[in-house]
Amino acid sequence: MEYNKDIVKDGEVEQETTEKTYTQKDIDDSFNAGVRKANSDWQKDEKYKEFIAWKKQNQTENDKINELTQSNTTLANEKAGLESQIKLLQAQIQVNNSDVKKEFSKFVTSEVLEMVNDTTDFETALKKYKRDNPQYFGEMQIKKTQTAPNLSGGTKPITVNDIFNELIRGN
């Protein structure tokens, strides 16, 4: 199809114009070409280049700040965990030095730590617990007694130690 075709009729020149219909793709291509041209013009500007450099530098500094903040938070959490472990170990040392029976050491430590608050320190709580629960403190003494009846007619049970002493003495 020819556009702008001259048609001759009875000596007159008539101009036939056929309008072209544009598709969305034609419009988009035309628009994008204009945008590219406009972008290329102002991207060559020196102030734009300075702005881009400043933005990259600022972004790098923000990244560093975020990284340091995250690192600081991680270290603070680790510090809190270590301080908690130190507090627990110090409490166990104090409990062990207070003449607690070894098999009750961890139990007594946890019980005394539960008693500690803003008004009661660890030493005070330990003294109170020791006074209220003497069964967990002191040396453990195991005394074996004879389970068989006393053949000598007494009412007191005889220990193994007493039996050997009698055998040695010849009684």
C-alpha cells in the first residue's frame, strides 16, 4: 500500500492519504527511544556522576554501620551468655566451699540461685538455705549396722566394726 499517493481525476489533483495505525509496540518503541535519549543526555552531566559516586559511598558507609551494629548485637548476646555461665560457676564454687555434700552440689546451687533477687544476695541466700536445710551439708557418714538379730541378747544392733572388735579381743 502506498502512502500519500497522488490521484488524478478530471484534471484535478486529489491527494489520497491513508492514515497509519500504530500498534502498542510502535508506541512503546518510540517512547523508549525518547527516554534513552533523555537519559543519555543527563547521565553525561558531571553533577549526576558526582551524585552517583556520593550515593555509592554513602551506601557503603551504611552497610558498614549495619554490619557493625549486627556484630555489636552478636557480641552483646555472647557476653550475656558468658556472664551467666560465670555467675553459675561462681555460685557452684561458693556452694562447694560451704561444706555441701557433693551429690547435692548442683541441686543446692540451683535452689540458692532461685532465692537470689534484688534484695537478697547469693551469700545471704546460701546461709539461709544452709540453716533451713542442714541435711544437704556436712560430711557424709555411712554407718553399717547388722541386719541379723543380736544373738547376745541386747537390744542395740551390733555394727560390723563391733563384731570384728569382739573377734579380735576374743569375747
